[in-house]
Amino acid sequence: MQSTFYLIAWGVLVLAVLALAGYRLSLSHKEDDVLHLASAEGGMISGQTELAARIKVVSRWGAGLTIIVVAYGLVLLAQYGYTLWTQGYRSPQ
């Protein structure tokens, strides 16, 4: 019962990482590859700056959450392996 809860929690974290990746991808599609330096296009410069800042924040959250998901998954895997080892693997005959 408890392992099911931990697996569901890990699955929710994986979905959050995937959602952040999708959001970052949608933001990067709006990104303009050309750097606008003309002062007449001041709105474009501020828009590029805001978009770059938003992408940076989403990337930082995504990287941190990915590290947490991988570490949590490794802990679950180690716990599962330890349980198998202590109980002894019994093959069906």
C-alpha cells in the first residue's frame, strides 16, 4: 500500500517535469532569434528580455525538478531492491 503511494507521487512529479518541458518548448517557439537593437523597436527589446527571463526561470525549475525526480526514482528503486533482497526472491515452481 505504501509503495503504491510513493509510486503515484513519483508519477505526479514526472508529469510535472513533462509539463514544464512542454511549457518551455512553447515559450521557445515564441522566441525571436534576431536581436533587435534599434531604439525605434523598444517594445521588441523589452519583450525579448521578458521572454528570455521567463525561459530562464522555467529552465531552472525544470532542471531542479528533474534532479529531484531522478533522485526520488533511484531511492524507490533501491528500496525495492532492498525489499527483494531481504525477503529473498522466490521463483514460482
